[in-house]
Amino acid sequence: MSSQSLPKAFEPKDVEARMYQFWETQKLFKPEANVAPHGKFSLVIPPPNVTGVLHMGHALDSTIQDILIRWHRMLNHKTLWMPGMDHAGIATQNVVERNLREQGGQTKEDMGRDAFVSHVWDWANARKSDIANQFKRLGVSPDWERQRFTLDDGLSRAVRQAFVHLYNKGLISQGTYIVNWCPRCVSAISDIETDYGDEDSFLWEISYPLADGHSVREAGHPALVVATTRPETMYGDVAVAVNPKDSRYSQYIGQKVKLPLTSREIPIIADEYVDVSFGTGALKITPAHDPNDFKIAQQHGLDPLWVIDERGRMKSEDFMPEEIRGLDRFDARKRTEALLEQQGYLVRKKEHSHRVGHCQRCSTTIEPLLSKQWFVKTKPLAERCIQSLEAGDIRFIPERWTKDYLRWLTDIQDWCISRQLWWGHQIPAWHCLSCRGVTVAMEDPTQCAHCGAADIEQDTDVLDTWFSSGLWPFSTMGWPDTQAQDYKDFYPTDVLVTGFDIIFFWVARMTMFGLELTDQSPFHTVYIHGLIRDEKGQKMSKSKGNTVDPVEVIDEIGCDGFRFGLTSLITYGGQDIKLNKEKLEQGKLFGNKLWNASRFVLMNIDPEAAEGVDDQPIDIHSLSLMDRWILSRYNTAVREANRLLGEYKFGELADTLYEFIWNGFCDWYVEYAKKQMQDPQLRANTQRILLHVLSGILRLMHPIMPYITEEIFQKLPHRKQASIMIAPYPQADEALIDEGISQRIDYVLEVVRALRNIRQQYTVPHQQPVKAHIVTTEAMEKEAIQTGHGILNHFVKLESLDVRDVVDARQEHVAVNVVGHSRIVVSLEGLIDITQELDRVRKKMDALIKEKEQLDKMMMNFEFLERAPVAVVEKNKARLQEVNKQVKALEEQLSSLAN
């Protein structure tokens, strides 16, 4: 008996904390863990926001990355998984400002910029350790000693270097353009940080009278009717545009109209942009608050008027009605409508659906606002990404995401990178108060680069968070120092694992910056997984109450069970994943199965049998058919595991290993070995095969289930490695794969299963021998029974067994099962009371038929189908299918008993 036996049950909580500490203490997450590596493998973690808490998306993303890094570590590659976190500019500042308000009503303005930023740093540093500890609960193995933060000194230097480079190359500039502005965040946001959706609203048609001194209320007085979805912006109108080809308005071009509710007059201009079919064909031009109007105004030399401020409130301009000034923009809309109606300018108001943008962070309706901002000219950067893609330097898995990536690069717009925040990378540009010049530099300048004046001020804006995130794969490796050891050893990285929802936010920015700043694609493969949804396929959100906390699930079923269950849900096509709690629970049960099988092996291994088990070649001539079968199945699983990992087919990997370990090893070979080890002549060989296959199974499973495999591996006798993490990942021995033996013994074991099912169905005692015969004309099946006769007798108590070509029509009272092309026939004579069994089956049949009739009647009742909850209807439908299946099985059973 082995002195290294396992406890009766696997206790995840006891093992997880102890084993993670062991891994960290032994520095096994570091690239140096493998003493003599060949090749390298690196990836960077998509940095979670410092504001966040661990959610199912993080769990999926990190589990996939950990599977890859553990596999490559076991392949003896020099591996680095770079961890870190994102400072998350808008999100973090919002959270901290809200906390300040809740704690005492203080604002960031009360504190001042330096004090506020210092306060945010304290908050972020406390959060970083919390988030790292949450990720550790997932059992992941990044090199925590290398952990980076997008605002740390090294990455801040990289950000400044990137900005200066792009500025000097003419790819960054400052200009006044319409941007998406969030009044809640009080900052510009980019197009891809804006969620667009159709909203039901109204279209207001407003009369703009010609400016000839007459009142609009005079009957028949000529006026232009303008249609708008935003009447509150009319105070900023600088013109009314009509299409020059529109005969309805050609006579008015060049004249002026009076702007309702104001004393201003504005011109009527001609522009082909105007859609004659939309609204009335007359378009109000508001250049400070609409991107298309801004372009038209520029072409016609019209100056903009700002009438809505940065917080979404109406400005206090003299030309605006006093009661509108200072109102929230939506309140101003209602009040403007009332004034227009009172003064006779409102022609009509009709329902209208149109596209509206919302801030992705806070869901506030965005305000198109003319603002001075910093922009990256993205077209040249995107063109290089397209060339790299066409050259095969980067690939997407699944391949279908390539089209989305390419489409976005093709349709790309200039990127607004400035944000009106305090938390983030302050833009390294200094404005001269003397000559109005701009100085951009790596180090803080003391004077203007243009006129030499010392009166300079740094730009108060910070960079979009995605700017620093776009540098992540190489800034974390030491860039711009291209001689940094990590940069030389691990850049470019190999794989990026991420969800499809940030292909545009992050992946494209990284490839643009990587190619421009390092002259290399930052990774050669982008693996895209789907999003995790609830069991009904709905997106998880706090408002819906359907979120799942991964840590709570891990507390319930253990980290290994959680990781395996999650991995088994992954589809290769990158489709969204419906969270299935039964699958997660299955992962726990699978771990228990592996533990129990391992416990049996370790309790029955003689130390001398274990010596050199993984080093000495296996002599197949000394092995039984079952030994050769398990070795063939094992090496086939090894071959498949390496292939599936290389092809990023994680769900298929989980299924393949589950099938082999549960059905092949635990259910069949371990059961077979129990009897074999009672024979002194067979014991040593059986022990060697058991230990050889178990050792391989643990290593195969380690990337998915790290804790249980390490705990068992530590108990293996004569192991050479201190940890399974640096034990070699199994490689298939093709000489031991025998498809013929695998096929024949698989068939024999299915026959065993069929015979056992008949025993169970008719409650035949386990020790009672049965008479059976197999009817088949297939040569393989006949040969399998002939060569595997001993295996059949090993698992099933048989009085006799023969193979026939045809069914014996004279035989009565038999039970029949089907395997492949074979009919498995067992005589029930003398085994059961046929009369009693017939009576039992008929009674059960009668009860099922009554239930079937009730269900049929219910499912044909249209009133019931309309009124009953969907879940009830689906439950009845499933039950009816099950009843039909049982009735058919009982009919076959009656037929075999009665004949």
C-alpha cells in the first residue's frame, strides 16, 4: 500500500489557498520557472479597470489565458503572462467623485486638482490589491511580481513618448470640431464610447417667417417651415439651408428669416446636403451642436453660436428668452415648445423615431458640442494595419472576426483623444501665453519652444484611457527602452485573448500603435470569445438582477469545478455563452471522479512498480488487450489535446478529456484493474499502466484544473518535478495508438453496457449468470467478440455467449438491446417470473398512456397554450416527449417478453 494515499474527499478550500501560496513561494509563475527552456510564449492580460470587481467575463477571459500559459509552461517554453490594471479615467473619476459626495458633499473643485488626484491614487492603490486577490481565486498564474498599472512611471513615460512621436509626425493635432460630449462626465468621448439606439420622440415643425417686418401670424404671410428633433438648439441657428434644386424654396435663397423667440435674423442658404424628402426640406443650421451643420457652416463662412454648455444647460445669452437661460436642455425643450405654441410659430408636432447616442459609462444622452480637442489622424495608421492583415502578420480566431476588424479600419474616423478630466495622463503639451504657440516635449519644458517665453501652461486635459491601453503589449515590456530584457525576450507577444466587444476599442488601437511605434504587430493571433449571458441568453446586468459572482460559485463548487465547467461551455465559433449551472456542477462531479480514481491507484501502488514508470518504454507484447486499449485511448486523447489546444478549441478539449477520463479510464480501466491486481502475475504490469496513465491524465488536465491535479501529482511516487506546473505536457506515442484495438474493445465495452442495462431493467442479480447471444453479420463485431471474450467475462457474469448470423425466431421470452449492427439477446427463462413482469410492464404502460392522453389534450388546447406561462408549456412539451419515449420502450419490452 502507498504511504502517499489521498484523503477520502477532495476539499477545494483547504487545497486552493495552500497550493497557490506554494506556487508563489516557489516562483513558478515566473519565466525562470523552466530551467532550460526552448522557445518562448507570452501574452498580456486585458487590464481590468481599477474600479471593477471580478465578473463572469473576467473569469472566462482569464481561464482561457491561464490554460494557454500553463500548457506552454509545460511545453518547456519560457513563458510570461503579464498582469496589470487600467486606471480607467472616466470610470474611476466618476466613482471617486460620487464617494466624495456621499461622504460629505465635497467636490473635486473644493479639493483642487493635485489633492484630488492624490486622493484618487490612494483609492486606486487600495483597489489594486483587492482586484489581484479576486483574480487569484481563479487559480490563474501570471507573474504578479511584474504587475503593471497604466499610470505607473514606466507606462507614463511610454505614453509621453508615443504622444510626442505622433505629434512630431503630424498624426496628432489640436482643433475645434464637433465631438460627442457627456454632460454627466463633463468630457468629450469618442464615437466608439457612445452607444447608439433608436428612440421614440417627436419632429417639431416650426415656422421661420421671412424678415420683412410682417408678423408670422398674419394670414398668408410667407414663411419657411423647418423640421427639427431638437427645438432647444434653435437659439444657436445661424442659417436655414435648402437644396438648390428644390423649386419650393429657390425664390427665397439669399433672403433672411426671423429666428423665432429671438430678435435675430439669419440667412437662407443653398446646399446640396439638404435632403428634400426629409421633413419640410428646410434645414436649420446649428453648427455648434450638430456635426453636419458644422461642416455646412464652415463651407458658407458662418460662425457658430454655443447655446448649450458643458453640463447640458442652456447658456445665458442676451438674444435668448430669459426664461430659457440656465435650464437643463430637456427642460428647455419643453419650455421652447410651449413658447413656440403660444406665439404661433409651432406648425405641428408629430411622432418620430431617430438615432440617439448615450455615454457608454453613465448612459447620459450625449450632446454634440463644438469643442477644441486633441485628435489622432487614424487613416494612415489604419492603412498599415490593413497591410499587415493582408500580409498574414495577424490572424483572428474565429476567422469571421477579420471582416469586422477590416471594416472598422476601412471606415475609421479621426480619434478624439482628449478628455476633460483630472485623473489620467495629462497631455504633454504646453501653451504659450505670449505667442500662443504649443510646445510638446518628453520632459517638462521651462520655456516656449517657439518664442522662448517662460509664461507657459500645461494643457489641462488628460488622454483617453484607450490611448495608454493601446500601448499595453509593449509598454508593459519596457518600451520605449528597446533594450529592456522583457522587451527583447517577450515582444511581440503571441496571443491576445479578448471578447469581441472591444475589438474596436482596444485591439485595433494596439495594432495601430504597435506597427507605428515598434514596427511590429503586437501579437500574431487574436482569439475572440463570446460574451457570457444568463441561462435565458440575456445579457447580464445589475439592473436585471441576473449577474453571477464567480467567487461565490468558486466558494460553492471549488475553483477546478468552476474552471472546467466554464471551459466546457466555450464554443469555437465565438458565439455568446449561456451560463449553465448544471455544467458548472458537472465540473465539480468530474473532479470528484478523478480524485476517487486517483485515490484507488495510489492506495494500490507498490513503490517498486512506480520506479521509472514514465521513463521506461512500454513493451506492448506483455500487455493484455485492455492494457493496450487504454494506452491507445490515452495516447489518442493526448494527441487530440495538443491539437485542440493549438487550435484554440477549448470546449472540445474539455469534452475530449472528460470522455476519456470518466468513461475510458475511471469507468472501465480502473474497474478492470481492481480484479487484475488480485492476480500476483498481473499486478505489477497493471500497476505500471495505471500509474503511467494517471500521471499523464493529471498533466493533461492541469491547465484546466490546476489545484486538484497538483494535489494528486504531489502524492505520486518517484515524481521528478517539484510541481506539476513544470512537468512535461504529455506527447502522443504514435506506436501505442492502435485504431483496430480501440474500435474492437470500444464495441466490446458497449456490449457489456447493453448486457448490464438488461440486467438492471429486469433486476437480474449481479452474480446470476445469463445466457446470451449476439446476432451480427459484421466481421469487425464478430472478431471483437472472439478476441474480447475474456473482457466480457471479466465485466459480466455469463453462462454462455455465442455469435449468430440470424435471429432465432423460435426463441421466446428474451430481452434485446442493440449495439452498432448487433442485436444483444439475453434469455430471461429462469431469471424472472415472466407473468409477473408482463403484468408490471402493462400496468406501467397503462399509467403512461393515461398521462400521454392528458398531455396531448392539454397541448392541443389553444386557450391553455395562450394563457399558460411559457415555462409551463415548455415543461409539458418536454414531459410529453419523455412519455412517448418511455411508451415506445415499454412496447418493445412487452414484445420481447410475450414472444
